[in-house]
Amino acid sequence: MDGDAETVRRILTESGDTWAVVGLSNNRNRAAYGVAQVLQRFGKRVVPVHPKAETVHGEQGYASLAEIPFPVDVVDVFVNSALAGAVADEAAAVGAKAVWFQLGVVDEDAYERTRAAGLEMVMDRCPAIEIPRLHD
């Protein structure tokens, strides 16, 4: 249920290039920082979403998904599992096409709600690991 290979491929190649990365800040020691760099290298626009609303990798940050003044295609979630469900619900509310829960982020109920809302969903995977595989 974490997202089969076809779902991973669709999100990375067909869902769009604007990725909101929830939990992304200028802390270089956090996984989100490096994953965002990889996404940018593969042509994705990375929009930081963090309470500090910092500019990261040259992109203006926002405190929440609702504050982003343009459409977001994919919401990449780097918050702990206890908070991830609310982020998935917010992603559906803002009209995202897909939600990606990072490695270690698991919420089965959020997965079911997100899929029922018509969004693609991957859970407990990392796009920085998956996207280079599509370009080999």
C-alpha cells in the first residue's frame, strides 16, 4: 500500500513539476534539504513549507500549504507520522494532485482518505531515491 512502482512513476513524471516540500528549511542537516536539491536537479520547482517561511534553494517559503498563492502539484511530507495526516488533508483541500510521505512517514488512515479524495499517494518512500531510477 506504500505506492507501487507505477504510482511512483506517475507522480514523478505526470503529476506536475511544482512540489511543496512540507518541513523544508535552511537546515542543511535535515533530509528535506538534500531531497529538495535532488528534485530541483530533475526539473522540479520546490516550494518550502515551514513555520519559518524561509527562502530555501532560491524559492520563497510559506508557513502553510494554504498560503501558497499558486497551484501545487505534489505535496512532499517531511513531518512525523502523527502530523502527516493533517498535511495530507490540507494537500487535498488546496487541490494537489498527489501526496508523497517520506521514508518513515506512515499513516494508513491518511493514505485511505487521500486516495478516496482522488489523489495519488506514496508512503514511506523517498523521491530522491526513486527519481534517478527513472532517468537511468
